[in-house]
Amino acid sequence: MSAPSGRECFEVSVEAKVAHIRFSRPERMNAMTLAFWREMPEIAKELDARGDVRAAVISSTGKHSTDGMDLSVFQTSDALGTDSIAARAERLGFVNGMFDTHEALVEGALAVARKIASKAPVAVAATKQMISFTRDHGVAESFEYLNALQPGIFSIEDIQRAVAAAKSGKPAEFEDLSPRSASGS
């Protein structure tokens, strides 16, 4: 499903509970214009409010992207010896994967997002909330928050679905989160 037309900087689609947000101005090298800064938060709010989107991938069209670090810093150099910086970064967990083409990168990111989207949405949302909390708080305070959050996020129905799916070898089907009102409450 595509997002409403009229966006200047992005194309948005949702498939299998995964949103794919693509920068869509390759002729302008996907520059972050005022429209970019207006549209990106709108897209995030729209997707968050739906209740059925569990993961998102942001990619670009064209040869330029504005969504991350220039991976050329990870390129192999003969002066570095046999272990390339890229391979070492991947082995140490700084890079999730190495891809030969843009298309392979996008498909790899979508595969990870589909895996996340296959999990219980309440658990995914709580994990996201916990990661955000720990970014701004110390270890002790984060553990206290986790201990308070955890009992409220367990859904016996989700646990039963996950166990039944594991036994059957089939993917679990979870209920979507309830859509939120436009105000985000």
C-alpha cells in the first residue's frame, strides 16, 4: 500500500507490517529540504498511529542517500593488512551486514524489518520504549524502569501464540496494536 500522493521528498509503502520509506528526489541527491523536515515527522506519526506497522526501513532512490554514515570509511585498504576494516566492523557488531549492491542492502534491511515485524507487537513496542529510556538514563535507573515495565507488557495470549507457532513450525499471528488518534494519545 502506498502513502497518499503529494509528498515531495518520500515514497512510502507498507507490506507485511513493514513500512518502507524511500527518499524520492535522486535528481536533487535527496537533499534535506524544508519539505523533507516537514514530511518525515508526518510520515512517522502516520505510521505510528496506524497500529499495524511494526518495523520500518528507510532507503533512498538514486546513487545518493542522506540517511547515514558514508560507508567508504569501512573500505579495505592494502595498508591495513588482510583483515579489512569492513569485515572487522561486521565481526565486532558495528555493522549488521555487508552488501555488494544498493538493491541487496535494501532487501537485507527489509528482511531484518520483516523478522522484527513477525514478533509480538506489544513486545516490540516495549523494547523500543526501553531502548529509548536507557539512552538517557543510568544503568540502575534503567533496570528499575525495566522491572516496572516488564510485568505490564507480558500478554499470555501472545506467549501462547508464540509457543503454539514454535511447536507447529509455522509463524505466529499476533493482533495489531490499536490505532492511535491523530493527536498521538
